[in-house]
Amino acid sequence: MFKRIALSVLAALLVVSASASVFGATPARGGTLKVSASSIQQLDPYKTAANDETNICGLVFDPLVIISKDNFKPMPHLAQKWETPDENTWVFHLRKGVYFQEGNEVFKKGAKREVTADDVVYSIQRFLKVSTAFTLGDIKSVKALDRYTVEIKTPVPNPFLVADSNRIPSVGIVPREAIEKLGEDGFARHPIGSGPFALKSFTTDQGAVLERNTNYWLPVYLDKVEFVVIPDPTVQILALTAGEVDIVPYLFNLDSMATVAKNPKLTTLSRGGSYRGLGFNVTKPPFDELEVRDAISKAMDIDAAFNAVVAPHGERAYGQCAPWLPHGYDPSLKSLWEYDPKEAVAILNKAGFRDTNGDGILDRNGKPLKVEIKTIAGSQVRTLTILATQLKKVGIDASVLQQDTAVWVNDVIDGNTQVFFDFSFAGTTGLHSLFHSSSIGKTNGHYYSSSTVDSLLDAALKTVDYKKLTSLWKQAQRKIMEDKASIPLYFEWGYSIVNKKVNDFVPPWGGMHLVTLENSVWISK
């Protein structure tokens, strides 16, 4: 199951108009929008954090709220409005006249099955039971007050419940009948929602085709959306240039920027960024030793690698929380990361690693110190290769292994790796997703567990006082960085590359949304 990168927002520095609209032009109906994807395994919205899968789910299902393209705050969608009568209560008022997709195995054409509060209650309860990617936090109860009103009660305040794209905005509303009739596996292959597009066909790791939902409550201009699986990021750009796809939603290879910039048919849109780090599975020897992880961090000239590959498309990172997260961003963590290769060797020598056979590689008890960094395709491969070369200079047998996305994710989450290109989760509660012990085997591929960190994050997630929340969050992050569970490398600005004939496209944030109260994508004739 995929558990990976979720793009976030760089509000002050990166926001450009996330639309390629022709000024003053009238939207045209028709056409097929072709979107590149790296891998697609299943389409149950509660069992994935994979970009490509969440993008499709964002078109098939309606969430209660969507994160706004301009101010990145929650905006109405299926829920017309909501209020918090007290710190532990949320009341959502649903939009009337929204119907589940018809002409499928569950709802025949003309069924007119309206989405009601009972569906929201069922969806949230199911999410709490089966979600393998995200969490809503502690929920005490969820109930329908009437046909169009839902009340959620939490045992403690949950300040991120609506604002975090990985919480309520990630809960697409599903019909109970579909789960009961199709079963869990069947629903994952034939999802049915109330979104602007209904699934027509889906073949694992080949692609998916969606058709316009003619009964949608907002104008839908596109006839179809096709997701085309192209695993290699460079080939994705070539396909875009050749007109084989219209959108590359995530530019993973920054080396392609020069090519893109020269193409008059393409435009670059930015809405966020990702955390890039070097992660350790801290349960795997010898990386279960803090001294070994610390030595590796000191043996790498990260600034040099960053400047050679990433700049000016990012910022050097010293913690996991990005600049667009004021409650966590902490430049003072820079003091924890010092480039000192001589000290690195001294630490390793003290830990028992020495070159006993003269081959240039440090070893202990006859075993060489080997670092195999598992990664997916993208510009980070060059960065990691530079870092691996630096590690070799101090006697660490370092290499980079590029894997297929599905294999990489499964290896990390299942614990079948030691060192890896770190997950992103650069959003509001990403620190919790990556390092809280409750996420081990889900999104915590570090297998990191600290009672101190758990307590700090647990307290922060129920704190409405922003100053106190910030203090708790930064304390947790500092402890994680001191433990060297991950070596922060950089924050990479996120880009979508779009054919200029595509209008009103908003780069994905917790899923792709082509039709909202703010936008409806159309193609110029």
C-alpha cells in the first residue's frame, strides 16, 4: 500500500496564480484531460496516501471541505458551512441536492440517491476503522442531527481537524451500499462517489479513465480525465512535450526545468513543496546506534549537494517542518548539523569501526559499514549520489538504489530497508505522520518510537493555544532531530507542469480537485 509524499504550501514565497486560464475566455465544454501518473495500485480513498491515487480519488469523491487555492484555508464543498459551538464540537451543514454517481453496479441510472448526513457518519466511522494512511485524531462520536447536519465530538480539542488536508479534507464521502455490495477489494477497484467524475476503467499500474458525472452539482466542462502511468519522471516530461499528456502534476526531476522553460506550449505552476531527507530505520543495525547516524550526518557536505542540484528550487532544511508551517519551522536547528568528516571518522572509530583489511572501508567484527540508500526516480537521485560519494571518502560503503515507486514505498513501510530517501508529509501534521509511534507501519517508516516525542505531539494535537502548540511542536521536532532519526536535506518547491491549453488548473494539495467552487478545468479548442 502506498504511503508517501503529500505536497504542502509555500504561502509567502511560492504562490503563483494556479490557473492557466485564458483571460476573458468563455470555458469550452468537452475534451479529455490526460494526466501523468507514476503508479496506481488501488482506489479506496481511505487506504492510500499515494499522490496518483489520491488525485483520482479527489475526482471520484466529494469531501466535506477543500483547501483553498489562494489562502490555503478550508473552504466549503460538500459542507456548505460549519461551526464549533465549543472546543470539542464541530457541526457541519451539508449541501442539498448532491447525488451519488449512477449507471454502475450499485446505483442504476436514474437512482437519484442523495448524499445525506448518514453517509457522512458512515464514511467517518469507516475511515476511523480502515484508514491506513491518515488520521482524524481522537473522535468521541459522530452522528446525524438531521438529514443534512452532522455533529462530530472529540474528547479533547482537535485544532487541526478541518485545517489539515490529511484530516477531514481527506475523507471522501462513500455510500454504504457500495462497500456492502462490492466488498473492500471490489470497492478499491470500482470506487463510487458523488464527485465530478465517475470511474470508467482502471488497470493496475497502467492507467485509469474517468467520465464526467452529468448530475454533478457544479459545472463540469471536461468529458473525460485519463491518468496515464509513466513511472520515469523524465519520460513524463517527454510525454508532456510530445502532447501525449496534458499535465505532469508533480515535477520530480528538477533537471527538466530548463527544458520546460524553453517550451512556449507549457506553463509552470507552483503551490507548495516537499521535505527531502535521509531517513533511517532506527531498529536496523547498525543504524539503531545514535553514534552511527550522527557520524553519517557529519560526513556529508549537504550544502554542496543542495547547491549543485536543487538551488534555486528549494531551501536547505534543518528540521522536518517547512517554512510554510510557522508552528514548526525552526531555523535554530541548524546548530545540530555540522559538516565535519574528521569528527565523523573519530565517532565511528570509537564505535568500533576501523579499516582492518586496508580496503578503504570501515568495518566492525568483520562486517563493512554499508549504507544503501533506497529512493525513487527524481532529481534527488543526483543529490543522494553526491552524498554517497562523500560518505565513501570517509570509509563508508555507500550506494544509491533506485526502485519502482510501489516497491520503494512497501520496503520502507514494511521495514525492509535501512536507509532511505525520506518521505515528504510537509503539511500541517507531517511531523506526527512521520515520527509518532502510532504511525509505525503506516507512515512512520523510521520505526522511530520516543515516549517524549509521543507525549509532546499528543499534547500539541489537543492544544488550541497557538503559542503553546508551537512550543510543543518545536520541542518534539528538536528531540527527533537530536536523535538523528532523519537527516534533513532540503525543502524542494513543488511544481506542476501544464499544457497552456489547460485552463483553471490548481496544483494538487491532498488530492487533485478539478471542479470546486473556485475552479473548473477546461481545455481550449
